[in-house]
Amino acid sequence: MAGPNDVLTPVSSQDLEKIDAYWRACNYLSVGMIYLRANPLLREPLKPEHIKNRLLGHWGSDPGQSLVWVHLNRLIKKYDLNIIYISGPGHGAPATLANCYLEGHYSEIYPDKSRDAAGMLKFFRQFSFPGGIGSHCTPETPGSIHEGGELGYSISHAYGAAFDNPDLIVTVMVGDGEAETGPLATSWHSNKFLNPIRDGAVLPVLHLNGYKIANPTLLARIPREELEALLTGYGYKPHFVEGSDPFTMHQKMASTLEHCLVEIRALQQHARSTGDATRPRWPMIVLRSPKGWTGPKEVDGHKVEDFWRAHQVPVLDPATNKRGLKIVEDWMRSYKPEELFDAHGTLLPELQQLAPQGTRRISANPHANGGLLRKDLDLPEFGDYAVEVKAPGSIYCPPTDVLAHFLAEVMRRNMTSFRVFGPDETASNRLSAIYAASKKTWLAEYKPEDADGGELDVSGRVMEMLSEHTLEGWFEGYVLTGRHGFFSTYEAFVHVIDSMFNQHAKWLEKSKNELDWRAPVPSINLLITSLVWRQDHNGFTHQDPGFLDVVTNKSADVVRIYLPPDANCLLSVADHCLRSRDYVNVIVADKQEHLQYLSMEEAITHCTKGIGIWDWASTDTDAEPDVVMACAGDIATMESLAAVAILKKRFPDLKIRFVNVVDLFRLMPETEHPHGLSDRDFDSLFTTDKPVIFNFHSYAALIHKLSYRRKNHDNIHVRGYKEKGNINTPLELAILNQVDRFNLAIDVIDRVPRLRPVGAHVKEWLKDRIIDSVHYAHAEGIDRQGIRNWKWPESA
């Protein structure tokens, strides 16, 4: 490619006329999607019956988006570039769909949407229509990895796609309304993490068309020097393309876009030839064009083009208003469809030639169907990292530290396809062992003191930024283009990405269950740690396990929740999740030291089943139990075992069945089970009519929600977090929420009929222990040593 300072030859007027014709075809299709249910090529006068009964869609950003796309096509062909496109403006799908259709890839995937009049009509009718497709770039849209239903994630998705893709250029159109969101504002900083040697590039195009649904946009209403200072402050080199005359804008966009792409390649070539990864000042474009460009200028005396009325449907009543119908017809005919499509309704051959071929077409680029490029991770044998457990409940260790050594080896073996993400918490979450394999990515300024524990490196693969939004966006872009990762964050603040999780889960469900052409992608793996039950100094603000409720609202086809009780189970679960595809896996495991229960072999068996009886903690062998003690979560497991130890000592003949749950979705009757295990097998764990005391990590209602169709549900009594807490010791916090060993033992006495008349003295003793434990915590600031160092099968 030419250098950035080389004089670029202007595009000839003949070529610009073809580009303009292609652009007009894009705009014609975009309007047709919004309005038409018949007469797709206007071969007859437009009539009310040709108009859809409900007019849904967004027109405002489409002409600007298509302007960028058609000029990208020219440069892809000229320089053989590898480019994908991300549409950030809300409901901006018509432009993407129109370009996909004109490139022919849409018809290849959906043959009934053929490149003729009949196919065009079906293409129009499906848009924002029952049984059809939405007005965002939904998973049904070829060439898209970004749905755009919720604004703010386009740039982070773009950078995620570019990481470890050295040949890829991601052009991302940023809506100026979208640019007002918090997630988008932080994601501009992604350029501080892009290594020009090993990564691809991102070319942001900030589309200033001036308006949101019914208001001006902020960035379009500040002075140019202020906007330029803002973008320069973010670390970009902004280039401005401004105007409204189509041919002038074509020439400006042609030269500016070529300059930027040539400059990107030059920056990469310099870095790769010299080994100098110093952060470049990457180019970007600011495109200022009218809202609803080339559409109606006025409707019923009200300004439309270059105003908020052009945002959605500019003419609202063409089926019932003759003036409106005439405006729509004149508007569509202004694109001269008879000069664009042949007698069959197919784009003219000379215009088809403007699009790249094969997988160089933006809509057919395999990076936008990342499962096609996915390669399995080279995973070490996770059993090699096992904790030696000679007897259950006899030793303590921090589970996430054990996991970190496994993840470090995963990193070493997959140095171009695996990254770890976390908001400034990798060390806090006891995952520091990962740094032995790779440091934290950092391309901003360095100071000498960083060498003393800073763990920073331009070649690092641990992605840390104090923005969960940006991290999750990177992670999603990374996996949607076929790579793998692992994200750790504090439990209370994973809620920051609630809606991002929702959007990704919806994408997966649509892709996995309805679109056989989308290849499976690696799973999103979220490690939730720094848990509600160990907030000894952070207090009430850090006590919220409710993310699990959000996750269970999604289909079991695409989400899973795992609560491994110890380090070996955590290793087994992590290995399983890293091998999985098309899921969001949520793993809940604390970073503090916890009792270890299962050998590696036992852990594998237990995690494979997902739920099972621990014989060594049970007393009901070959007998019907009096009570089932069930639990899910590390603290819940320890407190439940401690309660069992108390009960065994006080009531030696009590028959207790101890059940531990790893895979929370195994409680759902309709969830598919591995290895031929049936619902009947799981129902038998909970008996048919005996009390089940279920000690749960999170809110109690969630267990009832998941298990309400299980046998014996009426006898399941769940204890969980009750929004009680502040600055507490671990046992004191458990007592406040009644998930502690003493309250659990009291609950058993109250619910097992034969214990009620004989258990009064034991209950009094247990109540005394509760009072004593709270007093001691308030006096000494810690729990008693016998609590802190409790081991199975000691009685508390």
C-alpha cells in the first residue's frame, strides 16, 4: 500500500458516478424495507395497498452508513483488505441489510430472498414484520457481530474483534446518540490496549447526523475545536468529512477513508518491521451528514431532513394520506431504480462489480461468523493442578489461587487465542499466578516504579480496565470472532454488565437455536468472586448475589451457573467451561481460604453429575432419611456440614442425607442431563415427603423458582441471603441471614417431627451459641478460633 503521506489519486468522475449509483441502490432498499409490501421496483404507480400496515424502522442514519460501506468496498478491492463493519447507531440495520443484499451474500444464505423482484419483495416484507427480522443488526444479519439493540457497545466489540487479528481492520460506525452513553465514553480508551504488532486495527467513524429520537445530540452541538480536542484527548487523529452534496461527499469520503486505511497499514508496518509497539495515534473519521440525508426535506410544513423527524419513519401516513403517498413515491423514485436494477430486478452487472468477491465481501467475512475460525484451546490436564485431599474437610486453601495456576498454563499454550479480563481485580481475586504466563496489557505511559510489581507489558494478555462495560464488550467481540477468554469480577459489581449479558445471551439463543449457518462460538466464562459472604471490611455495598437471578431468566440452552464447593471442583468446572461453546457460563467461587472436600477423581464425578449425595457426610445409608441437608456454594457448604456435625453429635440416630449442588440448572426438571441421568434420579435425592433444608449462596426465592416442578417441592425450605449485613465477620454475617450452622440445626429440629419434643435443650444451646458468636465478633473483630479453623467432622 501507499504511504500515508503519498498523494492519493482522486477518484474519477466515472467511478464516482458508479459509486453514487450503488449508494442510491442502498438507500432505495433501505426505504423499501420500511414502507413496501408490494411493487418493490415501482414498476407501477405507488398505491396505498403497496404500503405496509405498520411502518416500523429507522431511516435517519442509513445514508451515512451506506456511504462508508460503499467506499470501503472500493478500498477492499484496491488493496485486498480484510474488513468487517459494525453498525453502532440504534436500529441501524437497513443500511447493513441493504449492502448484504446487494453483495449477494444475503441471497446465498436465504435463497428465497433472491436477487430479483420476487426476492426483493420478500426482503422488504420481512423487515420489522411479524415472523420476519428486527430493525437491529440481529444474528440473522450476515456480516454482523453486533446487534445494536442496546446502545454503547460498538467500539468495545470492535476492539475485541481486532485483538490478536493482525490482518483485520474493524470499521465501526458510532452513532452520535450512542456516543452519549457511559459504556461508549469509556470504550474510546480501548486504543491504549491495541498492540500494533500483534493486533488488528479499529477505524471509528463518529457519525454526527445531529439528532436522536426527538433531541439534538451533544457532540453535534459543540464547536468543532472542542470536539476535535475531545477526540484528540482520547488519543485519536480525527479526520472530518462534512457536507450534504452527494458528489462532493463521495470525493471527500473516498480520499479521507483511503488516507486513513493507508495510514493504518503504515503504522502497523512500522511497528512490525521495527518491533516498536509504542502506541500510535490511530486515525478516525468524523462524518457530519444530514439526518435522513436524501430523504424528504419537509412533510406537512415540518422540517424532516437534517432534523429529528428523520430519525425513524419520516412519512407516517402514506397509506391514508395522498400527499404522504406522493412524498414517499417521489422520494423512492429520486434514487432512479430503473437505472440500478434490470428487468428482472437484479442489480446491474456494472454495479455488482463494485462489491468485493467471496469472503472479502464485508457481509461474508468469516470473522463476522467467528465460529468458522474457532480452534479448540490447547488445554493442560487440569488434574495436574489438584489439591491433595487426604480426608474431606481437613485442609484450607484459596480456590481461585489454585485456578490461577491452571489458567496460567492455558495462557502459555494459547498465546494468540486466549485472554483474561478483569477490572483491576486480577490480583485482588488471587489470580496473580496468571502473570507468570503473561502480564497486563499496557500501551500508555510507563514509570520506573512500574517495574516493582506493576506487572505491565505491551505484550501482556491480561486485560484490566476499570470499566466492566468495556471489558465485557472486548470479551464478546473476541469470542464472536472465534477466540476464547475468562473474565473475573467482584460479585456485587457484575451487575454493571447485567444488560450486556442479556443482549449476548439473546444473541446466542437466536444463533444457536434458529440459525444453522452461524457456527458455534466459544463461551463467555464469568468467574464471580469476592463474594457476598466474605465482605469483612467492604460491608453492605459489596453484598449482592443477585446476578444469579438475572442469569436464570435466560434459557438453559445458553446459560449455566456453577457453584463449585472447593478448589478441585472449581478446576473441573473451569475446564468444562473453557471447552464449551455457545454458552454464558457463570462460576461462583470465593477467593478466600476454604475447606477442601473432594479428591480430584471425586470432584470430576461430582461435577459431571452436577448434583449428588456426599456419603461421608450422610447418615442415611440403606435407610430413609429424616431430613435432607442440601447446599450450593462454598460458605453454604461449610455451614451446612458444620450443622450436620452438630446434629450427629446431639442426635446420633438422626438419618441425614447430605446433598451438594454444583450445577444450579440441574434443579430444573427440563434441563438436559449428561450421561443419561434422568429427572427421576435427581428427584430421588430429595425424597418424596421428608423436609429438605436447602442452604443457598444467593437469594432463597431462586431455588424455589428452579425447583418448583420437582417432587417434594412443598417440603423444600430454603435459606439464603436476606439483605442483612454490614461490616461483619463471616459467621456473624451468616447468622444475620440465618444461613449459619446454628440456625440450620435449629431448623432441622423444628422440621423433623420426632425431634420437636426432645430437642428443646439443644435449641437453647444453639441460641446461646448464636448470641456468644455475635458478642465475640463485636468485641474482638474476628470469629472464635474454633469457627475460623473448623474442620470436618468437628462439632461447633
